[in-house]
Amino acid sequence: MKKRVAILGSTGSIGTQALEVIQQQKDIFEVIVLTAGRNANLLIEQALRFVPQYAVIADESQYADVRDALSGLPVKVLAGIDALSDVVTLQEVDIVLTAMVGFSGLLPTIAAVSSGKNIALANKETLVVAGALITGLAAKHGSGIYPVDSEHSAIFQCLAGEEPGAAEKLILTASGGPFRGMNRDRLKKVTSLEALKHPKWCMGNKVTIDSASMMNKGLEVIEASWLFGMSPDHIEVVIHPQSIIHSLVQFTDGSIKAQMGLPDMRLPIQYALGYPTRVKSDFPRFSFTSCHELTFEEPNSDLFRNLSLAYEAIRLGGNMPCIMNAANEVVVEAFLNDRVGFLEMSGIIEETMDKMSFINEPSLSDYEETDKEAREYTKSIVLR
């Protein structure tokens, strides 16, 4: 039988690439649910092509447009935030790809995990914000969490077949983004358009800015800590500009495993959707003879302070990663709209982390309130 897939965020970068995978592997995967936030036109286009059982537009003002465009198809059209959490619990769904960006992916992911669905996790903020809650629910309901981020997929693959406790260190690689090697004076002047020109990966705007600021790698450190049960003190970040080695695992005997391949997000997406089967593909192959060097260097934590802030947040635990994530989402939007400078983002995030109330063992409602308050405080700083 085909594996039946629900995609949360089908119109984003990960969602559209997932549909490329499903199109190529239509004998193995079937789309059951497509969802979008506001991009009704692309959602309609996707639904016309894949004919899912359900299409959900979170922006209720666009419901009629989607409904009318799909009226001749056997597609049930729903609208609203609550509908996102409803469709992932459907009996027809085998696996949920969570590709929504930011805090908005938390509640639908909780709903999916609570109903025992396996998760192909591309929304790293879910574990950043509420890692203890999500991993606890997954253990309780027997929900598998299969990482889609290329770095976490690499670690996941390196750990396959290894005994628990065999890994002593996780090594996450980072491309260094478009600003690797720039000095402080130059970074003060960089624009959002420059930041959006990633040298290796094709991603959405928010993730691309996070990559340029190293926040993306900080979020990945937190996510890796929860996914693999590893202390942040045993998670290292190295800059690897070629983006061929996607991450590594060092084991207790001193040996190291690396997962390698061309920088193509379709590969980790397919691995997560197909797990535990490694599905054949015709993706381009890496050639050692055409790659003349693989280099590595330490990240510059003085200029790219977001990585240090993320380590601080996960070490403190509680609601601190939630505070950091909320502040980051606000400053990234402000930077994209030219309201704050590139280097200013870290200072604003740090001030928000310093000022917000710390909760050691937050509940879901605590996370929601923390997110709201942190956003409001960060916006007040931006507007100064």
C-alpha cells in the first residue's frame, strides 16, 4: 500500500520539494492533505495536480476562492487554524510532514503526535519551543519523529544500527552563509537582499535569514539535543562551506561517521517520508573527483552571536528557548522589512531573553503565553 502523507505547509520551500519527491515516487507515496497559510493560489494549483482528500487554507478570508476553484474535484476544502490540527489526526493519514515555519507549527504537531501519527519533522521550532512536551507525547503515543533538516537527517542516518549511548558527540555542519568571512563594519551594512542570497541552499526567506545570522544552526543545536537525547555540551558546530558533509557523529571508540551528498533537500525529505525504507531515486550523485577539497573552520561566535544565545537558551531550559525563538521571529521580520540592522538582531534577542520571566517547567499554556509576551516585548524594542 502507498504511504499516505499530510503536508503542513505545502506551499513553502520544504512543502513544494516534498511534492516533487511524491511526484517522482507516486507508486510509493500518496498525498492525502495539503495545507497553506495564505498562499491560496499555489494551494489551488497543487490540489488540482495531486487531488488530495483535504485542502486547508489557514487564512479564512480566502476559503471561498479555494472552495470555488476546487468545486469540481473530490477535495474537501477547510479553513482556519483549528482545521490544521483536525486534518492531521485523520485515520487516512500515515505520516505528517510538518513544514510550517515558526511557532505556528506547534499546535498541529502536538495534535498529530497525540493521535499517534509518525512525523517527518521540518519545523525545527516545534522542538526548540517545546521539546520536552513533544518528545514526551511521542513516547506516550508511539509516534515516530523522523528529522527532515539535512543535518539531523544525517545524524539520524549515522546512528542507524548503533547501540544507545554509543555516540559521544554530534557534529553539525554549517555552510557559513553568505556573510562568512565578513568583518563587523561590513556586516553593519548588509541588506536583507544580500542575506537572502544563500550560497548553497534554496530555502524560504525566514530560514535563509536565520542561516545568514547563524540562528538556524543554534535552533538545530536545540533540536538535536531533543531528537537524540544529547547534552548541548556534546554538540559541536563546524563551518563546512562546501555543504557536502551534512553532519557527523563521533562515537565512544573515537571513530566518526559522516553522511555525505549534494546539497539537495529532496534527499532528507524522501528519507524521512520513506523511513525505514531507503527509497531509490534519480537525484544527482556526488562525485569525489569533481570536488577538490572539503574544508572546515570554527564559527565566529563574536560576530554571529545567535549561536551562543541558542546554547545559552538550551542550557537554561524551561521556556528560555521559547523566548529566544519568539524574539528571533520578530527581528527576522523586522530585518526583512529594513527596520533593524543585521547585527542589531542578536542584541534585541538577548535583551528579550534577559527581561522575560523564566519558567522552569512550562505547560502548553505557559509556552503560548511566553511566545505572546516575548513577541510583544521584542516589537517594543524594534519600535524604539
